[in-house]
Amino acid sequence: MKIPHKLLLISLILPMIAVADEPWKQPYQFAPKIEQDLGFARAVRVGDTLYISGSVGAGEMPAAIKQSYDRIGKTLEAHHLGFEHIVKETLYTTDLETFNKHRELRKQYYKGDYPASTWVEVRRLNAPDLVIEVEAIAIIPKNASASASQ
């Protein structure tokens, strides 16, 4: 069966028009006032990829790890995702030795489904009381309804 050229052209153009109407970059803010003041978004979705900004933790390392990963969890939840959707994680800490002593806390969030990870010790984070900052990249499955609730 031969498809008429005009019909073929229309079938190719219509999907592009529908995609052009959707914003290619969708920011998600958890605390809009703070994020606006600092100049960042908690996460940005581009296509099927969710880029999650550094989620911070302060105080003693066990509590800071929980703070960071709980914040990531809230961002994932807002996009109908879980830690199993994270494919890349970058962790910054002011004390890698202490983090390593408590890394089992991090494992509880991933439940054995670990992403590619990089851990880096830094001299200081954005505020002096912060001891950890974790950023992540998650992939949104094609069958997930992952629209952020603003």
C-alpha cells in the first residue's frame, strides 16, 4: 500500500507540533522563595531525565545523610519516582572518612539497586554547617506518569 506524500508529511509534522508546544525544560521547586533567592531549581526535567540539585545535610554525619537522602526522596516522589530510578549520584562531603563510617545509611535508600556514584571530599559546602551534599540524575520510565506537582 502506497501512502500519499501529503498524508506522510502530515503524519511526520503533527508529532513535532505537539512536542513544540510542551516546554522542553520543566523546573521543579520545593521551596520556591529560597531557591529563587539562591538562583536554582530543586530539579529540572528534560525529556525522560530528571536532574536533581544537590540536597544538603547539616550537623552530625548520620543525621546529615538522612536529611540529604530524605530530600532527594521527596523530589523523586513529586515525580512519581523512587531511588531505583537514579542512575548517577555525585556526593560531596567535608569529611569522607566519617561518611564512609556511616555509608550503610545511604544503602538503605537504594536497597541494593545502586547507581553509578562519585564521592568527593571538599573543603567546604555552601554554608559552614553543611557536611554533605548529594546530587542525582534519574531516568523516567516511558510508562511512568511523572509530571511534577508544582
